[in-house]
Amino acid sequence: MKNIFRALIIFSIFIYAFFVAKQYFDSSFHSKETLDLLSWNGFEALLTMPSWLTWLTVLIWLPVSIGIYYFNRMARTAYLVLAITFTVTLPLFGMHVYTGTDMMLYQLTAILDGIILTMAYLTSISAHFKNA
């Protein structure tokens, strides 16, 4: 179970990094019309997130993910807080337009977060955090 848990974390890091980086390569894969449509992200947002804050989030998420990989209790709590915070604040960021690939990656990261948190708190994996 421990190996599965760690493999899911590595897979989650990879998928999340690809999801974040993909936006910088979209212009190579999509027509001008599609890119125009994708530019509507954040329309009518109650809260805007500057690009530096996006990268700060990535820089926070990565060490937290590594910490949970090594069964750090504070990292497990931080992972839970980050997942809840992003879920609750998402409606504040306005309209989002995603490609099919974006939606697949986003939903996959959400599913992986749920599996990781369930395993970290509700399975035998939780005992590893008590010893750390």
C-alpha cells in the first residue's frame, strides 16, 4: 500500500506540473480562434490571481507533495488545507474555458488529490504519518 501511495503522489506531481506548464505550449497546438476563446479565463472574476501567485502556489505545492511522500505530518495537513482552499476559492476566479485535455488533467489531479488524502487519513498509510 505504501508503494501505491507514493506512486500516486509522483503521478500527481507529474500531472499537476504538466497541467500548469501546458498553458505555455497551447499556442503551438490550437488555432487562433481557440486561443481567443481560451483567453476568456477569469472573465467576471471576483478575485484575480497574478501570475506570480500562480507560480508561488506551484512552489508551495511541490514541497508539500514531497513532504507527504516522506510521510511528514505537517505536509499532510498542508496538502489537505491546499486542496480545500483551492476547491472553495475556485468560484471566485471567474469563468474558465478549458480544452478537453485541460479538463482531463484538472479532473485527474482532483481525483488523485482525493485518493491521496483518503489514503493519508483513512487507511493504514495514516500510521506512517504518526511515526514521522
